[in-house]
Amino acid sequence: MNMAVQTMLASSFGAAVQEIIFWYNLRHNLDEEKYASLVRSQGYWLALVVMIAGTGLAAFFWFDGPDWPKKKEALTFGIGLPLLVKQLGNAATSGVKYGARTTLLRYFRGS
């Protein structure tokens, strides 16, 4: 199999593993309404599939070159990228004040 495809598949698998770990950690909280509604949300599952596929595509562009990564490096990339995106999203929408009157969201928007 082509190294680019292997990298994309390993990274996508890593993103899926990260999401499985997320849900495993929530296994005792699934009766709470916010998680129960998330499980039933088609938008969430669509975003999840897009994130997993997007992670593979991002890995293709990140590692593109003469030396493709080992599978474990691509897997680690796949686990880390969705976590980084989630944390940036959480930070940007948290409403934390950054400076005098600037929220962190405005900071990331550049306004």
C-alpha cells in the first residue's frame, strides 16, 4: 500500500481511537441529558466523521514529502490533532477575558 494512504489511514485511526477513549471516559455519565442528547445528535456524528476523515487529510499534507512517517507517528498525530482542535475551540469560546475588554474569542478572530 502507498505510504501516503498508510499515513492517512493510521492518522484517521488515531482520531477514532481518541474519540473512543473520550466516550469510554464518559461511560458513567451517559445518563446525563447533555451526553444523551449528544449521542442522539446527527450533527455530532457528522462532525465526528468529518474530523476523523479531516485528520487523515491533514496528515497527508503535514507529512507530505520524501520521508513519510512511521505508522506509530501518524497514529500519534491522529490522536493529537483532534484534541488540539477541541482545546482551541474550547478556549476560543470560553469567554475568558484576555486583557482589558477583549475576550479570547476576539483575540483568535484578530479583531
